[in-house]
Amino acid sequence: MTTTDTATGGSAAPRRTRMSPQQRRRQLLDLGEELATEQPLETVTIEAVAERAGVSRALIFHYFESKQDFHLALVQEWAEEMQARTLPPEDVDDPLVMLTASMTAYIDYVAENGDQFIAVLRGSLSTDPAMRNVAESTRSEMTRRILHHAPVLGIEVTGAVEMAVRGWTAFVEDVMIRWITDPKLTREQVLGVLVGSLPALAGAASLVAD
């Protein structure tokens, strides 16, 4: 009696599908993100990712130079996702409505991805310049968006206003971290604090002589 193959109902082992470099890199990042939902990002090791992927450590180092480089790639993706999710709606003329929509999306993102949010912000405290740059770029983009729409509110963009808006982004980050670790306010209350504080702060800064 001969052994049949899988096409004729036999029990031959299925062939492995070879992944393209892009597919393999995507798989490794997805597994890293999965592990990061179970433990702090800084404790996610190359060994753990390799074991979950069923590959060797050497293969992972073909795609990422080091564990730090792997962590950086994850944080970059999270920062880009957060920026994409919080883009102001383009079909709204009222800047306050636009701000409310953007901050609602921001709060929802943080509520769903608290660990990722914290990992992005922790990059500002890292000794790795590339990791710090991710956090800095994220804040700069948020500041740029707000300053872009400031004139619609009748606020001239001055040095004082730019500094105030930059400070507001740090305020937002601190409020969100406190909210996800010790939620004493409701989602609606947090939204009110964030949306209400920006015009007041920027308006006050606009009165400072440039």
C-alpha cells in the first residue's frame, strides 16, 4: 500500500508558505505588538518574538539591527497610527468643532491603546536619540496642526502663542496618563478639560507683546 499525498486525502505534512521580506517583517512587528499588550515594551525580547514566530533569533536580526531597533520600529508605528487617528476632519469649518472631533479621537485612541501611548511618550526620556525623536515629532505635529488653525480663531501666531500651544500638548499628555492610570473623570469631563483649556491658554498668550 502506497502513501498518498495531501491532494488525494493522505496525511503528508502541509508545505510551509515562504513569506516575502515585507510579510515577514510585518509578522514580526505584529507579534511584538501582541507581546507588548501582555507586558511592558522594554521587557519584550528578541527571543520571545522568535519563539512566538517559530523562527531563529538570527532571522529577526536580518530585519532589525537590535532589540532597541525593534522597539523603535514598534513605537514609530504607534506614533504614526495615533497621528493618523487624530487628524482633524477636513469637512468642518468651525475650528472648535474640529478641535473637539480631533480630541475625541485622541481620547478614544488612548483609551484603547494606553500601553502604546505611554510607550511613545516614554521615548522622550530614552537615551536613544531616535526614540526621543519619535516623541518629539509626535508633539511637534500636534502643535503644528493647532497653530495652522489658530488664525481662524482670531489668534495671531506669535512666539508666546507657539510656546503656550506647545505647553498645552504636554498638559494633554499628562492629563491622559493620569486618566488611564487613575480615571477620576469621565471621558466627557476629560474632553471638556482639554478642549476648553486650549482656546483660553492660546487667547491669553496672544495678549503678550511679541
